[in-house]
Amino acid sequence: MSPEPTGYRAAEPGSVRHSLIELTAVAVLAEIVFALVGGVPGAVAGAVLLLAAALLTACYVAGAGQLDDGLRKRTRLMEAYEPGLGDWRWTVRHGLDPEGDVRPLRGRLQRLYAARLSEVYGLSPATDRERVAELLGPRLWPWIDPEAPAPEETLPEPVLTALVDRLESL
């Protein structure tokens, strides 16, 4: 018995590699059956059928949302729960209240700015701090800066209005 070549490992049952080997063997056998039963037209039809099945399976496995008819869980965007506007009023009210907590409002604004800056400019407030600070200006940047602690004062309403207006204009 000869030793296995260095770096070679047999595909373990249940692994992706093992599954692909098995599926390839089944596809080759199916193609042979199509060719024996239908001749050249059967072989061509079988190849087209197997290729379509392989592409649909690959798209599903890769997570192509338009082909899975919502069978997968919805992607969680920006937070640990489904995004919605239901608690925005509470968040804004408590962020503007002198006795309230500004952190939830600041966190949401930071995530909104991060998403907008990423999609429009390809920037991240965490890594491109100078460029983002330049875009926002010295008045708004302290409220969005992810590395700075939250300002001690509550968020003034004119600053919130300016942050929302700037977010819309980006």
C-alpha cells in the first residue's frame, strides 16, 4: 500500500467536497442513462436539464434571494431585530429629553450614517475618520464619531435637525 501524497486528504463524508463528488458521480451516471435511452437528443436534453438543476442549486446555496421565494430568514439589517420605525419616536424623545438617554439615538444615527457613507462614498466612519469628519463638519462630527465618547449634553434639537438634513443630502 503506497502512502498518500503530502497535502492530500480524502473527502470526509458530510463535507462539501464529498457532497460535490457524490453529486458529480450521480450526474455522470444520469447523463449516461440519458444518452443510452435517447441517443444524442437525449444526451443534449439531459445535459441541459442537469445544468439547469446545478445552477438552481448553486444559486440557492449561495443565497440568491430572488430564487428562494423567501424560504430563508430575512437578513437582519443594522440591528439585532427587524428594522422598523415603531420605536423611533421613543428614541428621539428620550434623546432630546435633558433627563433622557442620548446613546440609543446616537447609535442609530451612527449606523444610518455608516450605511449612507458606505453606499454613496465607500467610506466608513471607523476607518476613514478624517474624510468623514471633513464631510460632516466640526459641529456634527462629534455626534457621529464612533471612537469618541458620547457628548455629555443631550442632543439639541437644531443639531438633530442638522444631522438628519445632512444625512439626506449625502
